[in-house]
Amino acid sequence: PQVAALPPPKLPPVPVTVAALDIAVGTTALPDAQRPRLAEVLAQYKDKPRTVRIVAYSAPATGGAEQLNSFRSALDRAQLVAKALADGGIPANKIQTQAAPPSDSAPPGRIEVQLLP
């Protein structure tokens, strides 16, 4: 009886993916071909400022050291995108970066830019 009176639990915000970039594993500079997509993200952010999450997918790896190196490489690529967005006007404290393992829908080298509600 008391449980029914409680409000439903608050669910975490669901991010909206606004751009998907394919940047080769091991890339050390943001390719010029990806900049128009980032311009779209900047426009959406300026329209409605909120937190931007950048998720970079790692390459498949076996063994602990290889997995760590793969995630480090993915995080480096996420940082490339974060720097470009910060240079475009998004405050650094509004940008989150993370590395994730690859999946069927997110191959190695994929970077998703998400806006949190």
C-alpha cells in the first residue's frame, strides 16, 4: 500500500545522438570532411545549450594491455572532437567524453555526438 503512494523512480536522461562520425582508429587530427557535421552540432547547441556527450568506439582487442590501448585510442579520438566543439564555442565543462567497446551498430572508429536533455 505504501509503495503505491510513492512517485515513480526518476529515470536517467536519454541522450539524443545528433551526429555520427567515422574517424579511423589511430587518427591524430580531425579530418576536414567531419567539420560540417560538427557545425550542425554547434548550431543545435547554440539553439538549446545542454551537455554534449562524445562516445568513441574502440577497436576489438584481446588481452588487458591491448584493450587498454584500444580504449585510450578511442578516448583520444573523442578528445579531438571535444576540442573542435570547444573551439567552436561550447564550454569545456559542458562536454563529456567516453570510450566504449564496439558493437554491431557502432563499429570501431565510430564517434557519436549526443545531446543530453
